[in-house]
Amino acid sequence: MNRQRMLQQLTATSEWDICIIGGGATGLGTALDAASRGYKTLLLEQHDFAKGTSSRSTKLVHGGVRYLQQGNIKLVLEALRERGLLLKNAPHLAHNQQFVVPNYKWWEKPFYGIGLKIYDKMAGRLGLGPSRLLSKEEILELAPTLDPEDLRGGVLYHDGQFDDARLAISIAQTAATHGAALLNYFPVKALLKMQQKVYGVWAIDTLSGKEYEIRSKVVINATGVFTDQIMKMDDPAHERMISPSQGIHIVVDEEFLPGKTAIMIPRTDDGRVLFAVPWHNKIVLGTTDTPVDTIHEEPVPLQEEIDFIIRHIGRYLSRDPQKKDIKSMFAGLRPLVKGNQKTTAALSRDHLISVSETGLISITGGKWTTYRKMAEDVVNIAISKSGLPEKKCITYDMMLYGHDKPLPAFSIEGMSDETLNNCIKMAVTEEMCMTVEDFLSRRTRQLLLDARVAKEAARKTAEYMAVHLQQPDEWINEQVSIFNTLANQYLPI
Ligand SMILES: Cc1cc2nc3c(=O)[nH]c(=O)nc-3n(C[C@H](O)[C@H](O)[C@H](O)COP(=O)(O)OP(=O)(O)OC[C@H]3O[C@@H](n4cnc5c(N)ncnc54)[C@H](O)[C@@H]3O)c2cc1C
């Protein structure tokens, strides 16, 4: 996956079959689905791949125990099937994760025990292992830092865990192997229209400043919380349908939860789900659900959200995390759909697909776990609405790029200069890594794992990148300054 080659492919193609706006889980999955069916596929991302919500998840591949509580059986069945497929198709980036639900009240053990047995059964042959009841001693053996006071025991169950931004790159690389062109730093600024029909997009390569008019038989809007902005380009009278909701995570050292077992608190006293999950030798704590009015590319955790997580997780751990223990924190925006009468809901599961009168197809909602099914659904709709020749989806058991290669580096802590330089070279030449942020936040996960370590590494990273990208000294200084300003937002004040 090389940007120069992608640009050549762009200029050599007079008309695409499918052009996708947005390079998060949904857009990348759609590009892979479309390209692997044999359609001429282009994806344009305004920033870096997975810069948006798709690098800021809780990193769980899950059926959604919460949806089960709400009785949404169909949704859970679909997500459990996709969970199983993802673990099979991306074994290098997703794995079986053991969770415990601690019980402090007498009714919790039978209640969650039965619920999780149903969850197991629903997964069928794609199940990850049986759930079982735990005594107090057994749960403390698995999660020794759980607060033992009033602890009655717990329930053990299995879900999946993954690396979201690395999976995004792996999907992009798989799509490229199937002939898709994918470009980051390429925002769509307008839709091309003739006789009230969308026939392409107008986009800018922000790295060169060059503008492009791109023709495509179908345009798919997969821009997450930015969905309304593209729909407004299509119809200036479009009424907002996305209500963004922010979720934050705090990352602390593994001493707060040593071992490989994660904790799931199904219901805090104000009714939320809380997780403490081991991830790349750190612990991710989260999340929150805060409605927000404005959409930022780089949302910032609110003080009340940080306090909420620290306060609530502290109730379940024998040692409460403090502000000074925070290694990093990150916020993401959920694109919750309000609904809008003007759009045609062609399909509504957890995700919503709409087709406008001009032919623009928009897909939003869903979750990372179900990205493959969402992509299959939206490409099926694209085929039926555009008259493209029908071809079957083939991603069901498609192994994703990298499954047979050495694992990528998730952290650069303690890395030798030579290894760092090699990682950077590979990220630049094969993964379209264009900035220091791309490398430290999404090609590796250093910014999310420990923002201070990431800041310390920024200059060296910029210097090595400048060699591989043939950038001047001013670029190095500019990149370091931009990155340090960003990294400060990942640390508490
Ligand atoms: C706090 C939180 C925790 C979550 N945890 C989980 C989890 O554990 N498991 C799970 O399965 N799901 C989880 N999810 C849900 C999951 O992360 C999202 O469903 C998924 O990432 C959405 O992907 P997307 O591609 O639709 O949106 P995004 O990732 O936001 O991608 C949209 C992309 O469109 C680009 N874009 C916007 N406008 C333009 C334009 N004009 N031109 C070009 N590009 C443009 C943006 O830059 C962005 O990269 C979580 C979500 C949140 C918020």
C-alpha cells in the first residue's frame, strides 16, 4: 500500500464503479467488500485511516451483552456471528478475551450466570468458550486486585479483543491487494451532480494541494459522525440526523489489573457498563456516554468523564487509580442516529443505510464488530440501486492481510533506534503513514498506551520519517510541534 502508486491508479481510472467517502471501519470494510467482488473501487479519507471513531473504541469484538439485557436478540446473534468470523479472519489482531463479572449482591450470580449461558448458546459453533460461575476465591485468583469486601463470587465469560487502528490498516491492505485504490489526506469537498443525480466527487489531495474531479457510478457516504455534512452537500435542506455521543477511555499500568482477565461491570449505580481490559500490557478503563453538540476531529475527554471513570472503577478495585496514574486517555464519538423522514431506511439493524433521491448512499451506526456485515449490506444495496452487474460477497471467510506475517509493533517503548527506523520505514513505504501522529497513534499505538513516552519519541520519529518521506528540516520541527500539542490532550492537566 503505497500512496504514490494509489495516486497513479487514481489518475489512470476515468470512472470508478464505487467511490467510498470515509476511511474508518465502515468505509474500509466497504472498500474491501466491493474490490473483492471485482468492482473498481476508490476510498477517500480526509485525514488518516481510522483517525475518527475507529481508532478510539474499547477494542472489544463483542456480541453486546448489553443488547441481550435489552432483549435485542437479532442484533446479538448477528454480532456474535461476526465476532466469530473476525477472530478467525484476523487471528493476528483479534483474540479470545476472558472476562469476569464480579458479584456483590446475592441475585447477581444467578442473574448474570443465566444471561451469559444464553449468550454462549447464541454464539453456537462460533462460541469462544463456556461461561461458568466462580467462587470468591476463584474470581480473586483471576482478578487479584478486585475489592474483596462484600465480594460473593462472579461469572466468567468470553468475548473478543482486538487492535482497532491496526485492523483498519490490515483491511485497507487487503482491499488494496484486491485492486482497490485508497487515499488518506484526501477530503471530499463536494459531490458532482448532473440532472439531480450524483456522478462523482470533487476532492483535494491535502498533501499536494491538487484538486480532482472523480467520476463514479456509485458514491457511498461512510463518514460516521460526519454523515450529515456529506448529506448536506447532496441536499442543502437535509436535516441533521446524527446525535453524537462521546465515550472516553483512560489507560493505566497493568499493576491495576495484573494477569490476562478483563473485568466487566454490567451496571454501575447510574446504569452504565464499565470495562477494565488488558491491552498491549496496559489496562484500558471505560467508557462514558456523553451527548455532545459539536463534532471535533480530535474530541477531548471532559473532566466529569475522567472523574466518573476513576470514581467508579475505584469502587471495584482494591487500589483506586488516581489522576497521576493516567498514562493516556482518548475520546471517540458515537454516531447515534436520530432518524429522518426524508431518507429511505433500506435496512435497519444496528446500522442504518439510506439512499437519497440523487442516488447518494449513506451508511452509519453499527459497531466495529459488525463492519464486515455492514459492508456486505451496503454493497448489496449499491448494486441494486445502480445497475452494477451482480457479484456475490466473498469476505465471509477471507483472511486479512498480515495474518501470516510477523506481528506489527504496537508499542515503541524500549525499542532500539535501528528497530524504530525499520518500523517507520515499513509504515511509510507499505502502510501510507504520512505524519508523526499516524505512526505514534495508529501504526503503533504508543500515543494511546503512554502519551509521555510518545512525546519523548516524537523528534526521533520525525527525523527518521523525514528521511523516508524526503522531507526538509522545517517539516521535522512542524511535525514535532503539532504532535506535542496533540499529545498534551491525551494527558490530564
Ligand atoms: C467510545 C466508543 C467505544 C466503542 N467501542 C467499541 C467496541 O469495543 N467494539 C465495537 O465493535 N465497536 C465499538 N465502538 C463502535 C465503533 O468504534 C464504531 O461503530 C466504528 O468505529 C464506526 O466506524 P465508521 O467508519 O462508521 O466511522 P469513523 O471511524 O468515524 O470513520 C469515518 C471517517 O470518515 C472520514 N471523513 C469524514 N468526512 C470526510 C470527507 N468529507 N472526506 C473524506 N473523509 C471524510 C473521517 O475522517 C473518518 O475517518 C465504539 C465507539 C465508541 C465511540
